[in-house]
Amino acid sequence: MVKERDIGTLCDSAINNVSRFIRAQQSEGPFVVTGYDQDEWVRAQQYQQASLEEVASLWVSLNRSVLRVVSRLPEGKETQACLLPDGKQVTLAWLIKDYVAHMEHHLAQIFAEPLL
């Protein structure tokens, strides 16, 4: 069964990643990616107190924002260096692709479960 928390986790990922994509574009040097505590974000957002429709609507809206940001990257910004928490250096383009792969992974997990 799809739960508000499941979609809420995707909302939190979208919030954090759209912020990263914007800040990385503005960074003069390598952009330092910081992590976030998924469980604490879900707790603070109180997704279980909201309807599934509300949380799903938020997720759609947030991903529209992600799409606007990444589809209009200034020329050359896709190669912006980004430093991951583990010290690995990647590009902004890699970070964007990783976000999509991460989202697809979670959606596959969510919808592998029976919907009812």
C-alpha cells in the first residue's frame, strides 16, 4: 500500500536536490553537497498527518520545479564540480542524473507493493 511517508520521502529528496541544483549553479568553486537525515525530515514534515493526495500533489509540484531548474541550466554549468559527502568529485550533470535514478529506484519500490 502506498503511504504518505513513501511519497513524502520523495518530496524531501526533491526539496533538497532542487536546492542543490540551484546552489551548484551559483558556486564559484566546487559545490559541496551536504547530506540530510531522511527520517528526521519525514518526522518534521508530518506526512502521515496529510492525505496521500496532498503529499502526491506536493511531489508533482516539486518535480515541476526540479524540471524548470535543470532544463534551463546556464550554458556550461552542467560541468560544475560537486563534492559529495564521501569526498568524491562529480559534475552537476551527474548529480541530476543520480537524483532521477534515486527517484526511479524509490518509485519502483513503492509500486512493487500492492496498491490496496
